[in-house]
Amino acid sequence: MADRKLVRVLNGETVFPPPTWLMRQAGRYLPEYRATREQAGGFLDLCYNPDLATEVTLQPIRRFGFDAAILFSDILVIPDALDRGLTFVKGEGPQLTPIRVDEIDRLEPNRAETHLAPVIATVGRLRDALPDETTLIGFCGAPWTVATYMIAGHGTPDQAPARLFGYRHPEAMERLLAILAEMSADYLIRQLQAGADCVQIFDSWAGVLDEASFEAYAIGPVKRIVDRVRAAIPDAKIIGFAKGAGPLLKTYREKTGVNAVGLDWQVPLSFAKELQAQGAVQGNLDPLRLIAGGKALEEGVDRILETLKDGPHIFNLGHGITPEAPIEHVEALLKRIRGL
């Protein structure tokens, strides 16, 4: 097998300069992405078209030579497979039919295998098309984050609808999260079998939960995914990104069993170094430093590299790259990391 640096880091090795990729690296900041998305007709059409999804996944690899490619898809393909009326409205984001308590037991998880077959086909094509040394990352949304959209029917600033749902209907929430965990695990297993080297679980809304809810909604379901995936693929490499979890990240890693924890930009580097003593960490440059460029970008990169250079580290942003990020700043970021 080729030397895939990111996989080595997930195995606990220290690699310097660290392997680098960016969340949302295939996206609207790239003109070639915008052209391909236009060709697809719509966002979901792009996600389910193996030819075009492969193309947009490869675009940032061709342009920048990142150490990893992440499958182009969306965390909401699982509720889409559950026939929850998913649409993407320009300027508003995803819209779904809000789920009621009495609908949870009528969900049909078995639809997922057929519905998500085009995504799995994309994974297989990507492994064939990527350079041997490039790590291929598959992913899913964490059950809690996916549930927040299913319950509210759209994104909200603090996911109050889902939190209230959990307080008022704890058993229904537990059932919904269990269904999503099993579906997500099976989806990740298929990605790994199709050629993904590792997978990431995105819990973008973990940070709105109190401690008890975090244990029940962010840790429990993700542990369920990790256990199910590892039962099928014992050496599966898994990154957990619980955005906003802060000090709860230590417990999160210990209890879920993920190989690496993704760090948002608000995680102090001193704490990141503590977490690194337990295993690999990923992150955590503020995406706005990438937009600003210049001294702000250089100082941010240098602090992260200096603090985390002696342990297993994957360089990334603390959240996704934004459409405003200038291409030349991404080039400058990689030169700074690689010491060019």
C-alpha cells in the first residue's frame, strides 16, 4: 500500500509536516466546482451523480495536492433515504418535512441501501482515480446533528426544537437516534468496503447540548456507530468531529473509541496538546484566518504547527472552508505548512 500519511497519523504516528486537508475543500470557492454544480442542475443531483461527484472531489486534489480527498456528498442523504422530503432552497439551506413522534416507528431504514448506491459507486471510482498516496475519507452526519434537521425541518441557530423534543419525548428521541446510528454505521461500512481509507462523523451541533444530553445524544449514538463499524471492519479508522464540545472532547474520545478528534477553532491549543496525548487530533485553524490571509494566516498556522508538532496531528480548519476564501490563500496555507 502507498504511503498514506493521514492513515499513519490515525494509527498514532507523528508525521511532520502534518498531512493536510480542509473540510468542504470541494466547494464554491473553486470556479471549477461552481461550473460542475451548474452542470448537475442541483445540489442533490450532484451528490447522487457518480461522474460529477467524483469530478468535484478530485478538483481540489488536482489544484492543491491535498493529502486527503473527502467524498463529495452531504450529511442529510440519510434522512433523504428515509423519504423526509429533503430539498435545498437557495439562500435558505436544507428543508425537510419535520418528523412527528408517531412517525419514528414508521421510518423505513431498508430504503437506504438502494437510495445511497450512487454514493457508494462514487467512493469506488474515487479510489481508482486518486493518486496512491492520497487518503480517501468517507463520512456521515452524527445522529444528533442529523436528527436536529429532521425534527425542526431546517437549521436553527441553537437547535432548540430538537433539544425540546428530547426533553419532552426522551424515548422517541432515543429511538430516532438509534435508527440513525444503525443506518449511518451501515453506510460507513459500505464506504469503507468500497475503498475509503477512513471515515469522519460530523456532529456539527454537538456544542449546543448540556453535559447530560451530550452523553446521551453525542456520545452514545456515535459509540454505537463505532462499535457496529468495527464489528464489521475491526481496523476501521474513524475521526469524530464534535463541533463546540470543548472540554467534553476528552470524554468523547474515551467513550466513543474514535481514532482522532476533530477540533473546532475555539479549542485552546493547550487543551489540544492534552488531547493529543491520548491520540491523533485534527484541526483547527479559524476559517476566517484563511480569508484574511497574510500575517493573520501565517501566525495561526505557525502556532498550530509549533504546539502540535510532537504528536499525531492532521492539519485542517476548525470548520469548513467558506466561499469567500481566496484560492491564493489556500496555496499560501499549504506552502506555510510544508515549509516551502
